[in-house]
Amino acid sequence: MTHKPLAMLGGLTAEQFMHHHWQKRPLLVKQAFPGIEPPVSAANLKKLSKRDDVQSRLIWQEQGQWQLEHGPFGSLPGAKEPNWTLLVQSLDIHSDSASALLHQFNFVPSARLDDLMASIATQGGGVGPHFDSYDVFLIQAQGQRHWKFGQQKDLTLIDGLPLKILKNFTPQEDAVLEPGDMLYLPPHAAHDGIALTNDCMTLSVGFRAPDMATLAQGMLEAAAEQIAAREHGATSPMADPPLAGPDLSARLRDPEQAAVTEPALIPDTMINASINAVKSLRFDHALACRFLGCWLTEPNPLAVFEPSVEVSDLRSNGHLVLDRRTRMIYRDTMLFINGELASIKPNAILKRLANHRNLHLTQATLRGLSMATRDCLLDWLDAGWLHLKS
């Protein structure tokens, strides 16, 4: 499928886009989504912004000064009042249509996919010239927005503002996006979008771009969890892959320690023992997979799972569909779902479910399910992570 030209990429194949544009240069696609319908209406976005289980922000300018307020909101500016923007984060966990649109970008690894943000703005509304530290696809869903953008080197920000606004914005290109148009911008591309109409709605597909400090800390925490697992006997070292770290139960010994004249000085034996203890930890491929798998599938803190119906068994001609809030990825012999390492390996059927987010249950598929796979699927159905639909 990566060799098939895609209308949403302007006729480029996914392979061509990733090679020539991803993390490299912008791409403007006219009518990437012809006839697009907003996944959530402007009226419903406003309703969402009034809920305490939804992340939202209101941005406007007052006497030339940028203003920012976080939701939930009791009231919002009027629909015809100019120069304001409402942002609703993680729309994909609140709307099946938004989730479906987000997963159309499945030519990028799911591990990198973050969320779909929606913004509605009145004429003149925007969030100022800025840059993102991650890739973003900007889809015009309604109305018109004028974008100016470029890849300038000067990313200095204005001090003392509630928003990250570029001090010296020097765009190289500009375009007016109509409903269905899309603009891709790589990390650190400077851009500024101004609503030209009162009904302007833009959808932003964002991606995860953790810094090295976050990855290092995650690996350290995962190693610490391995130590705790062995100490408490929670896992077996015979597991595939091993879930417990090295045996660090040995006590410090210093039979060669001489009498000291500076008792407050930390001895070399303790320093060396500490270094050797850390060296015995396995910062390897398996640890990285386990850390990333659990971390990247951790559900959004605002996600709430609800089982659709009680299911006692699976039936043919049904469809298993991952809940829009479910995150599921795999690597090697490990399968991860919603922050957990599954008790089963990622077989062909489970890989299909993870990659396509749905699975048609034919008679042949059901016959190919092991009891362990069937039990896992039923557990996920019971938890609301998965749904059975006709």
C-alpha cells in the first residue's frame, strides 16, 4: 500500500512523501479531502470546551496583547465577534469520526501518532506566528484560513507572553486553504494562520516527538521496575522476554577495607560497587521495547472506556473494532494495549487488529483463534477496549 498514489498526499505515494517531505519540507495539497465534513460541528466543539474532561484553550488579542485562557469555559465570545480562536485538544478520544480521520495517516508508525486537535476561529482569529517541535498536518475543514509559512533559522521567541510567538517571523510562502485542503509542516517550520471567515475550522494532526531526556528517563524507570519485579517475585526470569532484571541481591562486601583516618570520606569500594550494580542492568532492545510499548499505549488521562454490550463469546460475520481511545502496538514477541504488556504474543490476527483497528470475524478467522487469543479478546471487550459490531 505504500506504493499506491494517495489523493490526500497530492498523488504522492506514502513512500514518496516519507522520503521527500517527512521531517524535511512542507507540502501543500489542494483538495486532499474533497467534500470534507467536520468530524464535530462548531456548536459541538463549543459544548466540548465547557466540559471538565476535555482540554481546551481560548486565544484572543486585547488591545494588541495576546491573551490565553484554559477551559472548561462557562461562556465563549460571540460567533460574529472577530479575532478569537478556540482550540480543543485530543478530539479523537471524544469522536469516532475524528478518530477515523486521525488513523488515515497510518503510513506513519502508530507509535508516533499523537492526536487530532480542532480549532474554530472567527475572522482575524489565529494563535500568532509560531513553530511546533513535531510534524503536523493542517486540514481545513470549514471556512478559509490564510497561512504564511517557511523554514527560517531564527526561532527566537518574544519574552513575557502566554503564547510562544516568534519574534522575527519571515515567511517564505503563503496560501489560502479552502475546505478539503491540507498543509504539511515538518518540525520547526514557522507558520501563522489567520481565519478569513467567521466559520473557520482547522484540524491539526500532531505527532509525538519525545526529547532524549524523556527517553532516557523512561529507560531508567523501566530498569528500576525490572529490579522491583525481581525483588518482589512478581515475574519469572523464564518469561519470553525476561521481565525481571539481573539478580542484585548480593550485599556489599569489603573484607580488604583498611582502618581510616578520614571516616567521613566515601570509600572507593562503595563507589565501585554502585557503578558495577548499574552496569549489570540490561539497557537493551527488549527493555526499550517494553518501555516504549507501555508508555506509548498509555491512554489519554481523560479517556474513559465503556463496554458497549456484554459479550459471552465471539460470532462470525461480526467486526471487532478497537475503541477510539484504545492504543495498540507490537514489537517482536510483545503486544501492548492501553499501557499494558499483553499476556499473549502478537500473532497474525492480533497484528491485523492492531494495524487496521478492526477485524472481520469470518468462520476461518474464528477457527484460527487460539483459546488464549479468544480469552484476550473477550477480556478487552469486557473492558471496553474493543467492541463487537455487526
